[in-house]
Amino acid sequence: MYHPFFRGKQFELIAIRETANLMAASGFVPIIEPVREALSGLNRALNAICDANGRAVVIVNPYHGDHSEDGESISSLLNDGYLDKEGITAGILLKEDMSLDAAYECYEEHKDHSPTFIHAGFTEPKALADKLGDDLKISQHVFFERHCGKLYWKHFKGSTRILLRDGFQRRKNADYPPIEKFSDLHVTFEEEAMNGFGDFLMVGDDFVEGGGPAYAVAIHLTFIDPTKDDVMYVNHFVSTTKDTPTDPAGKFGQAIGN
């Protein structure tokens, strides 16, 4: 039901590995876009998911990171180690520059891994749905909400459909308000005729390779408010010191104290 989207950096993969049992027990299905050339961390995370009898979607043609030009090593990893693991699915990322023929070719190549289409700017939804034919009803589709709306989704009616919404508004650490709305999709996705939902956790959809010293430290914590129809909010705990890049440990202490 819940599909959190991870960019496969080291700490994201460690988080997946360490929470694999919890995610499997809760029915969570992480979507992983590998962004680092070395795939050992991804392999360990997938092993942990399989050991927990969980599920995951691994994007074989990433848009960001070291595999953006060639995802063949990701495909090889899945073919060599996970063909017999039903829980591991190949994700096909459909961006605006992907043709119908390329999308379907990727689908055919990874058909043994029950491919999941991830729609993020693709411009030929009706043609793809028509080309899938009878396979449409057994296919799964994840829609980046900011790239495609109801007119787009309707072409895939009858398949398994997941709506992905970015609820995190990125700011400078010093500029976060104490509290703001994160999402209500977990209680409204069925109203959108979806089978599940997802988000980009507390990092948002923006891909950031790195950063400099933080002038302010912010810790983000989501919670559900039962007095407001179970809407999910996010608390931002920000350090009081915001005008110097020094003493990051002290700033973490300030943020936790807030």
C-alpha cells in the first residue's frame, strides 16, 4: 500500500536494510533509484528485504546519479541475484525524453521481474496502455503527481495504480516553520481510485549530491493528528544558532531541545 521513494545513497540504503523487517511486516514497498556506481550497498539492502519476505521496486534506468547514462549493471544485478525472488520488481522510470518504443523495449527486457512503470513526465500514456494490451490489467503503475493528473491516470484504469506525492517543502534550515502540513494522501488515496500511495519521506523529490557546513540544523518529524481527520503534519525542530557554520554537534543538541 505505502511506497516510500528512496534515492539509493549510502544512508538511505542503510535505513532500508535496518528497517527491512518493519517494512515487510507493515506491507511497505520501497521504491529505490540507485544513484551510486557501487551496488554492494543496494545488494545488501535487497538481501535484507528478501530475508524479511518483503518487497521492493528497483529502478533499472535511473535519471539521477552514476547510472543515469547506463543502468545495465543494475539489470545484471537483478538478473544474477533476484530472478527467483518474487518480491523484487524492476522499476521502469518514464521521463519526458523516453519514447514509447524505448519504454516497451525496457518492459520486454525486464518482463521476468514483473516490471513497475514509474510515470514522471512521459508523454504517451494512451499509446503505452494500448501497447500493453492484455498485460495492462496485470501491470503496476506509479504516478508522480506533479507530472501527471487524472486525465493521464485514466488510461491505466484496471491496473494497479499508486499515487506518489511530494509533501516536503524544502527550505533553508533556518527558514522552516515549527509545524506544517505534510500530506493527507494516506487517507484520501482511495478517493483518487488508487490502490496505494507514496512520498519522498523527509528529503523531498529534489536530488542533492552534497552540501556545505550547516548554519542551522533542522530535524524533521512527522505525526498524524487524529483531531484533524488523521492528516499528517511535520514538526521542524531548528537550532537556535543560525549565523555560523561552527559547532554542528551543539546545534543538534539545540534542535533536539526545541
